[in-house]
Amino acid sequence: MNSFTDWLPTLMIFLPLLGSLLLLVTPKTFRDEVAGFIAALTLGAGLAIWRGGGSDLFRWDWIPPLGITYSVQLGGVSLALALVTALMSFIAILYAARRIPNPGPMLSLILAMETGLIGIFAAQDLMLFYVFFEDALIPALLMLAIYGKSGRMAALTKFAAYTLFGSLLMLVSIIGVKTLGGSPSFAMTDLKQNLVTDSAQTWLYLGFLTAMAVKLPLWPLHAWLPDFHEQNHDSGVPDVMGTLYKVGGYGIFTFAIPLFPDASLELRPILMGLAAFTALYAAWIAFRQTDWKRLLAYAGLSHMGFVALGVFSLNETAVIGAMYLLAFQNLYTGALFLSVGMLQERIGSLDTRVGGVMTQAGALGGLTMALWFASIAVPGMAGFIGEFSILLGAYQVSPWLAFIAGITTIAAAAYALTAFQTTFWQARPAGSVTLRDLVHTEWLILGIPLAVLVLFGVYSTPALNLMQPAVRAVLTALGGN
Amino acid sequence: MVPTTSYLALSGILFALGMIGVLTRRTAIMVFLSVELMLNAANIALVAFARSWGDPTGQTAVFIVMTLAAAEVAIGLAIIVAIFRKRETTNVDDLAALKG
Amino acid sequence: MERGADPERRPTIEYANFVIMLLVALGIGIVAVLASALLGPKKASRAKLMAYESGNDPEGGGVGTGQRFPVHFYLVAMLFIIFDIETAFFYPLAVAYQKLIPFAFFEAITFVLLLLVGYVYILKKKVLEWA
Amino acid sequence: MLQPPDVSLTPLLPVLIVLAGAISSTLLGFWVQRRTLTFINIGAVTLSALSLGLLWNRAASAFGGSLQADNAALLLAFVILTGTLMTLLVTLDTAWRARVSFPEFDAMLMYAVTGCLLIAFSGDLIVMLIGLEIMSLSGYVLATLQGSRRAEESGLKYFLLGAAGSAVLIYGIAFVYGATGSLNYAAIAEKTSVLNPENTAILVGGALLMLCGFGFKVALAPFHQWTPDVYGGAPTSVSLFLSTVVKVAAFAGMLRVFGGALENAPGWHSVLAVLIAATLIVGNLAALRQTNFKRMLAYSAVAHTGFLAMALLGTPQVGGAALTYYLLVYTLMTAAALAIVAALQRSEEGFSLLDMRGLYYRHPAYAVALAVCLASLAGLPPFAGFFGKYLVFQAAYQNGYAWISILAALTSVAALVYYLRPAMLLFMPDRTPAREYSLGQRTPTTLTVALGVVGVTALGLLPNIWYSWVANPAIWTLLVGR
Amino acid sequence: MPDLIATLLISLLKAVLVVLGLLTTFAYMTLIERRLLGRMQLRPGPNRVGPMGLLQPAADAIKSIFKEDLTVTLADKLVYTLAPILAIGMALTAFGGIPAGPAGSLFGENPWVYNLDAGILALLALTSMGVYGIFLGGWASGSKYPMLGALRSSAQMISYELGMGLSLLGLLMIVGTTSFQGIVGWQAQNGVLLLFQALGFALFLISSFAEVNRTPFDLPEAEQEIVAGYLTEYSAIKWALFQMAEYVNMITASAVMATLFFGGWKGPQVLNAVIPGISDWPIVWLVAKIAFFLFLFIWVRGTLPRLRYDQLMRFGWKLILPLALANTVMTAAFLAFRGAGGLWFLGVLSLAGLLALLVMSDRVRVLWNQPTVRRPESEAVRAGGD
């Protein structure tokens, strides 16, 4: 492999950050274009890596005395997630540029956060992972701070407190993994050869899990999520990034399972139970929401319960499904947040009971409905493949839990369709202003994710081919099922 | 020859008295005097130990400590006087502009 | 040379002598005060016991009532403390001076120079002026 | 005819240069303006820092080992001088407004730095004590110098508690001397490795008393009560100095004494661990409740004391490196944050958290810089504060104090919240009129802030810039000298 | 053990003797002083009580004991009573350490009450304690004038104490011991220290005048300025005790000067040629020298006017203190650089310094004479600011 491809992941990680800094000095008139261009370039870099079949591990000793390395690799699951991130960031930028009056800081922050997110996926060193993990937090917080609503301070505090509570415990675990295992560095390659054993492993796993459970999120560490989404800017752009930031499932898959194999087997029933409960509980709560943002937040939570169920089951099919779902739920949940943003722009509210939107804004309604179908796992959409695989895999491990999770899909249909119906179909109150339908880039913003969802719902082979070897590699390390 | 422990007991008592003074007295001057008491307790301990080791280092240390005490007196009194001239009180409890 | 004391105990004896001297000296004062208290007449009146203020009725006064006086006196007190401590440092050096030459010479010069810094400072600050 | 005495003054060079600056401030103040003095002092501090390079790896010592210019001392001195430089730069701008613009201010500052350096260079307890007292006494004056009610009050509190702390410390020194018969670090370390039982009690007592004394100086709970009042009540540039340089020096002393001389002494580790736990809890939780930014930073300084002290729980080899790394980072970020406060505040009370709302739209550069400092203080990567925290966690962890690490991690959550809240407020759009000084940006302050922010970022991205200097374990095994 | 008790009893006896001797001297000092002053001022002085007024002291003593002892209402009773006792106690104790002859020369006993190695230091410490007596006395009176007087006196005494302490440093460097016996012995061998420390002696002499509150430094009792200073509220025996302390201090100061600079209890060695051993006669020489200094005290009182307070303080701080330091440095430098040479050159230097000072006295006088105009407070604060 030539040196350029070696550098490609690094380029993909830091290109957005450069762009973000560049935006600070860009004149106002070009700002949107520059941001879009950078995001597109990042996506292009990602696609280039995909074409090359993923990148090799790139390792550079960052801080030798501490054993912290800069190890990055994009391939398999991480590449898929990075691609989705790049795509959704691009779309978020498109919408932000159109929708937000003074988008400068927002665009910068989206790009900065993109760096953090891609970094999270690319990191193959625990410390580096932690660094990116925290880095992605700051832009998210700033977006909330700058563009949020009146109650943002409380939401922000809650969000930060939960995340950091978890991540600091994770940090202690990380230190523990290296110190107790006696590994020379924090790079995954070294850590895997120096596993911690016995009860210490369980404790460290728990520390790690706390962070990931917050970020999944998993009941009972999810309380920050609805507030976070509700208080964010109406356009839904920060929510897209927030959705992308739900990297808990990935973290457990890439780091926790290989590093704590015994512990993850030991704790499997409890964790699967929690996951299934989260899925069902979130669906139930979502059903009662009358605010689109909160509803979507709980819907996302419910999906994350699924992802967690898949990951914790340690079953190959389920894990692949989980990763698949994780990747693609970003697309539809993100797109749905944007559609909600468009809706809000038109009717000035996020209420699910405005009624009659469909008659005046058919295209918005139609695309939104299609995205909801993806969300509730209608066959032919990418979401279906994910959820189905998870249930299939989980059933082999624990039929009852799979059954509980299965109920969730029905519940999902219920809450999604109810809300959709009250918003778009029901009779429209008299005296409302007329609504504009989708215009210009809005078509692209909702259309591209939908297209991708349909594409991978129908023709899933490329994505599965990408993920399967990675998942298998992780799970074989467990020593079979 | 008086045993070292007696000196230590004396210094311990002085130190304890100073400590009690610091903790219970409310006038700046009295707190300050209690601190001086503690310093002298330390001096006694130093001299006693110096004698028991037959080593003059401890005695030179006493010299230093005395100087420190003097410097503390100078600066401490300056601060106390400055405050007293402004508000006619040196009661520590009355100083509450900076509350926790 | 000393009577009734081996060299080992001589300092202790001398300190005992010192205490005796101190007690006798203080005793004289106490005896005198007591004698006067016993022998002197006691015909106090209110006017007699008033504090003296050039014939006027005294205002204020009394111990611990926070009488104000020029801040200069505080300054003198502080300067005294500082310089006196310096002197205290100088005494051992002076006594051992001839044994410690040349080190002691540089030591002394440095010491005096530092002292001078402070002295010049207070001089320029006009602490030593009484106007 | 007269031979100069055989005393090598080279190891003293950095101290002497700073002392020369102090003395020149004392005397020249009558003839030249204070700004000129400050420039002279900046020059002196820079020279002193350069002379550190001259002494590097020479392991020089003077006065029979009472003064050690070993690499540990040089590194600590470098941190001290950095903090001093930043303080001096800030005072160029703000001293006039803070009504402390007289030569005495500079003189006291430089005397304090002389003391700080002496602590770092100390080779026995007496030199350490002298340095500590020079530093503390100058500190009391600095805190009071403004002459306002608030400053005087803070000065008195600082003085009374500081003096009590010194007394306890000296009593501890007396006991350590009693147990070992020496005041020299090396001799103490030698004696403490083999102790007969009756002396052990005295030694433990002495170590604990010294710990309490140092606890006062570095503001370990429950000896921290003076900190918020003093840092909050003193002029901001003084708070800056006290919370960086003075604290660094006090920690240098702790490192010398506990990491070196008393390393093998029993008992103090566990007590220190308990104190640290208390400090972490008290400092972080109290900071959470503050509404004044300066006061919040004061409590955060208490909390940071807890983190810093964790390094002392590690072995000297690991802990010394961690502590020194963290100290520089701590100095940079705290100084930069307080420099911004000093530049923007309307009164010396600093500003309330709510005043910071929307600062980004009025002073974008300062706001971003402040946010970076806060993020670094909070320990968010990639800023250097993170690696500082990481290193001390690791140091404590490796030496068997996992529970402290976990507690520190948990209390850090509170820390992150109270740091991030103002950081976020900075960026919240705000229509109300500005409540800070509008003519903030001036070259020296900007320079200080830039130094802090660039330093924090650079050390975060490439910690090796500084860490490779401090990481050599050989430096810290010789904390006591030969 | 009986041996020890005997030693202590003898010490007690000596202490009582010293105290009685001092008190008698004090009593007759007052008479002599008044007579001498009278003579200087061309008037007879007290001459009614007894032949030549010789019973005057006894009359005074009886009077002060039988007078009414007042304690003003607002006074702090305990401190008010203790202050004069402290003053006289310290003054008397200080004298006990001065040797009056060689060891064992007083009927087989030592002609001193105690002999500490730190002789000079102990003496200085004791005389410093005298300040407490004065200050506490003024403070405890609970009245304005005594308070101010006490402050002034204390400030004066501590200021000159510095000069006094520092002016001895050169002497100590030369001799290398603080024990009186050692110093006397050194002088017997090398010549009296006055020869080598003329400047130091001059400074010590002046400081001593200020320390014991004698003219021209008798501000503490300057009746014209602040009533009677710290003594205002004192009467009867307590007042007498303060007076007593002052005179005893004067005697002590004379004795110290005699011991440190004039060879102490030893007479001039040259007289040994006339009467062998005369220079070693105990007590005689010391008494003679003390008498000389006492006369000097009185003589000065009859000659010089009193200084103003600001002049006094400036004189102490601006002249005595730096000169004492200079003397120290000069001696130190001389000792360090002299090589094998003798001390005589130091004597010349010292004397030259003293003479130079006298010659330049008009220039030097500016230091303390000219009142400086005090700047307004605000201006002083701003000075040097930017």
C-alpha cells in the first residue's frame, strides 16, 4: 500500500477540523460553499478508502513515555460508520446553510464534531479513542449553547454531566486496562495481547460500560437525551450530529468485547435484559410524546436498545445487525430530525397534533413518511435488515428477550404512525396559513438519505461484506459463541 | 540532667495551648499571639532535640525560626493595624465581606 | 577556679545565681510597694483618682479603649523588631568572626549590604522623619 | 591577600538573579516608574530562566548540599518562573486599575519568587522553610497591598491561617529533626529507611504535622478555608500569582520533603490520601455552587490541589514527573484564565458567572481563549489539562491508590460541569449591555493569554514537549540529593 | 549537696549586698547630682537636711514610703503595680553580672553575683526589659498623657537600643567573646578597647545616654512637653521606684562602659611598677571608673539642652544606626585584611572616623536637625507609581 492511502484515514479525520478552522477566517459570502466543499471532500476521502477496501492500521508513537499511540484504521464497521458520519455531516451542512440565519459557528462546529466522530471510529488506541470521544462533546455542547432554546443550560449541564461521568469512569478503566494488563501501550494491538484477567476484568468492563451506556444510551442512563434534543435548535441540525454521537454500541463492539471477553460473556444476560427493556420502555414513552423532537429522541433511544441487544448478545448475526442498524439509523433518524426541522420552519411548532400538513406540503409529507417506514423497519429499507438480524441473532441466545424486543417493533409502528397521522393527515384547524412544500436543496436533504436507505435495504451486500469480516474477527477472539 | 521527654511535654503543652488559641480566639491579635506560642513550642522542641542528639543544627534552626517569627510579627501587625485603623475591630468574625 | 562546682555544673550554678539575683531585685520592688501600701495614708477622693488631663475633666481614656496614636510608632516598633533580629544574627557572627575569616567577612558584608537595602528603602520612604 | 571563600554560587544563580530584580525594585522604585521596574523584572525572570539551562544536567549543589540545583529543582524553577512571567505581564496592564501600581508590588512579588525558587532548590528543611516563609510573608503583603477592605480582609485571613500553618509545619520539622537528628534531606532519607521503633512515633508525628502545615500552604481540605476568601478578595493579578506560582512552590516543597526526604517514612501516605479525598469532594462540590467566576476559580484551585497532590501518592519517579508536568499546565491555564478576568473585570471582585454571558460576541478572542482554558482546567482532551489529570491518576493508580483515582474521576464530573457552564455561557447570545471592561485587549495581557492558550494546546497535542524533560525517572529518584 | 546550698546562700548574700549598694548609691547619687548641678548653676543645692544635706536621701526615702499611693480609677491595677517593680527588678539584676575583680578576690568569693558566658547579651536583654516597665506603666495608667509618654519613651529606647547593640559588634569581633571576664582579660593584655574602638565607644556612650533617659535625651520625663510622660499618674513609692530604676540603669551603663572600653576592674598595668599588683585590686578600679562616668552623666546634664523629639529619633536612626554599622564593617574589613599586623591601625582609623565626624558636624547635623516637610498622604502613596 502506498503512503498516500496510509494517510487517507488521517486526512479524513482532520480535514473537517481544518475546514472548521478555515471557516473562522473565511469571508461570510463563501462560508457555506467552503463548508460544503470540505464536507464533500471528506466524504470523498471516505469513499476512496472504501474503494481501496479499507485502510491498514496506521501507527505512530504519539507520546512514547506514556504509551499513547496515534493508531488509526478505517475498515469494516468503522469505515461504514465513518462514511455515514461524513454523509450526514454533509447533509447537515447543506441544511444548516439554508436554514440558519447566521450559520458560521454552526458550520464550524459541525465540521469540528465530524472530526471527533470520525476519529472515534478510526481510533485503534484506547487513549486516542478517549480523546476523540471527549472532543466530539465540545462542539455538541457549543451548538446547544449557541443555538439552543431557553432551557438549554439545564439540558447542557445534564448532557455534560452524564457524558463525563461515564467517560471519566472509562478513563479510569482505560488506565486500569493498561496498568493491570501490563501492556506497553494503549494501542489495541498491544492491549489484546495483554488482557486483564479475573474479577478485575469485570470491574474494568463496568467502568467502560458506564461510558458506553451513557452514550448508547441505555436505561437508566438515558435521561439526558430527550432534554438534549428538545433544547437544541429547531432546525434539527444539531440533533443530527447528536444522533451520530451515539457511539456506545460501536465502542462496546470494538473495544469492550475484545478487551473484556470473559466479562462480556458473564454479564451478557443482564445487559441484554437492560437493552431489551430500554427498547421497549423508550418505545412506550415515545408513544406518549406530543413533541416531535422528544418523540424522535425516544424513538432513537428505542433503536439504540436494539443495537445494544445485538451487541450484547455476542452472536454474529445479531452483532452484524446491530452495526448495520447503528449505521443506518443515523441516516433515517438524522433525516427525520431534519424533516422535523423543515416542518417547524413551516408551521412554527414542533407539536405532533397540528394536522393537515399533507394537503399543502405533499412532498415533505411523503418523504417523511418514507423515512418513518425506514425507521419502523419496513422490509426493503435498511432498517429492516438490521432489526431483523438482531432479532434473529438474539433469539438464538435468549428467545424471551428477543420476543420482548420484537414487541418493540410493533410499538414503534404505533407511535410513529400515530404521530404522523395527527400531524400530516388529520383535519387542519381553520385559519391556518398556507404551507410551502419542499424547495431547492430540501429535496436533496431528505432525498439522499432515503435513497441510500432504500439502496442498502434492497442491495445490502456491499455493506454486509464490509462489516462481516470485522465482526467475525472480533467474535472469534471470544472463542466462539 | 532533665530528660528530653520533659522538654517535649512542655513544648507539646505550649503547642496545644497555641492550637487551642488559634481555634477558639476571635481577636486577630490573640490568634496571632497563639501562633507565636506555637512557634515557641517548636523552638523548645528543636532545642531539646538538638541537645539529645548533641548536634548544633537544631539550635541554628531556632535562630531561623525566631527570625521568621519576627518577620511574621512585623507583617502581621501591619495588616492588623491597617484593618484596625479602618474599622475599629480585629474580631475575625466581623470580617465578613468575603463570605463563603 | 569556681567554688563548689565542677566545670560540668558551672553553667547551671551560674543560672541559679542569676535567678537569685533576679528574685532579690524583684523582691526589693515588691517589698517597697507593700511597705508603702501598708504605711501610707489612704484618703482617696474622686478628684484625686481622676486621670490627669491638664486640669480638665478627662475624656475617654482607660485601658484598652482603643486610643489612637500616630501610626509612626507602629513603624518604629516594626523596624525595631526587624533590625533587632538582624543584630541578633550579627552577634554570633561577631563572636566567632576571627575564627571564620575569610568566609565570615563576605558573609558580614553581604549581610550588611542587604541590611542597607532595607535601610535605604525606609529612608527614602521617609519613615525616619518626624514632622 | 584575602582568599574569597570556597562557596560555589553558580547553583544559586537563578535565585540570585531574581533576588537582584527584587532588590532593584525596592531601591529603583524611588526614581523610576513602576512599569520600568516591571520590565526590569521581566528581564530578570527571563535571565533566570536562561540560567536554568546553564545548570541543566550539572547536578550542582552548594552549602554542603543545602542547596541543590539538580534537574528536579531546575524543572520546578522553570514552572515557577513561567508563572511569574505571566503574572508580571498581566500586572503591566492591570496593576494601575487594581490600585496596586507601586514599586512595592513588584518588589514583594519578586521577593516571593525568590522564596519560591529557594524552595525548589532546597536541600534541607531549613532552606525550604526559609524559602517558604519568604514566599508566604511576601504573599501576605501582596494580598493586602491594595488597601481596600476586601484586600485587607483577605490579607488578614491569609496571614492568620498561613502563620498557623507555618507554625504547624515548623513543629513538624522539629519532630522530624528529633526523629532523625538531621535537617538535611539526604540524611533524613537515609535515617528513615532504618528506624528504631521509639523514634518512629516521633517521625510519624513530624511527618503528619508537616503534612498539615503544607496542607495549609497548598490548600488541602480541611485546611483550605482561606483559599476562596483570599483568592477572591485579593486583586486579580495577585490571585493569579498566589494560585499559580505560590502553589507551585508549595508543591515543590512537598515534593522535596515527601517525595524525597520522607519517602520511606511510614504513615503519611494514607493520611494524605484521606486529605486528598476530602479536598476533591469539598473543592469540587463547593465550586459547583459559586456564582462569582473568580471565587469559582478559587474553589477550582482547591480542587486542583487535590489532583496535584495525588501525584505525591505515586512513587517519586512517576509522581514527580506527573506533578511537574501538571504544575506547568496548571500554571499556564490558571494564569491565562485569571489574566482574562483581570483584563476584563470592572472591579477586583471579578465578574459573576452571568456577566460572562455572550462574551464571545463582544471579545471573541478572549472568549475563545477562556473557553480553551476552562476546557483544559476541566481536563478535556486534547488540551494539556487532560494529560495532567491522566498522569496523576496513573501515578496514584500504579502505587495502589485506585480508589482515589476513581473518586477523582467521579468528582471530576462536578468539575467538568462547573467549568463547562461558564464556558458555554460565553457563547450564548445575549442582548443585555456588557458588564465588563470594554477596553480589554492590550498587548501584555494578550501575550499572557496567548502564552497560556498556545501552551495548553501545544502541550495537549504534543505533551512530549514538556513531558520528555520531566519523564526521566533518574531526576526524581535523586530528589534528596546524593 | 551542702556545698551547693552554701554556694547559693553566698550568692544570695552577694545579691542582697549588690542591691543594697546600688540603692544607697542611687540615694546619694540624687544628692550628689543636685549638689553638683547647683554648683554648676552657681547655687548651693540641698544643704539643710543633715550636714551638707547628707540626710536628704533618707528624708526622701521616708517621704516616698509614707506618701499616699494613688491608683487612678481607670488604671489596670495589676499592671500598674507590676510595672515599676519590673523596671527596678530588671535594672538591679542587670548590674549583678558585672565583675568587680578577679575570681575569688572578694574574701575568697567571686566579686560578682552571676557570670554567664553570654554576659553582654544577658545584660542587653535585661536592660531591654526595662522598656516593658516604662511602656506598661504608661499604658496601665489608662490616661492619655502617660500613654503618649510611654509610647515616646519606648520608641526612643528601642531605637537607641539598636545603636547600642550594633556599636558593640566591632568590639566583639576583636575580642571574640561575650563574657565580661574574657573582655576584661583581653584588655589587660592588649590595652583598653577604647583605643581601638573610639568610634564604637562614642556611639555606645550616646546610646547609653538615650537608653537611660538622661539629658539631652530625657524626653520621657520632659515635664514641659507631655506633663511627666509615663510617670504622670504615678506617685509615692511607685514613682520612686521608677526613678530608682533610672538611676540604677545609669550606674549599670557606667559600669558596662567601664568594663567594655576602659579595662573593667583592672587598673592601668603601668601602675604595677609603682605598687605591685595594684592593677588587680578588686572593686576599687571599677568604682572609680563608674564614678567617673556618673560624673559625666551629671556634667552633660548641666551642660546640654534637651533635644526635640523628632531630632532625637532622627539622630538615632539616621546617625547612630548607620555609623554603628559602618564601624562594624570597618572593623570586620580591618580584621579580614590586616594580615599579621597589629590592631593599632584600627585605633587610628576609628579615631580618624570620630574626628572626621566632629569636623563635619555642621554638615552631619542636617541629618537630624532640619525638619522635613511631610508630604500629604495621597502624594506619598502615589510616589513612584506609574
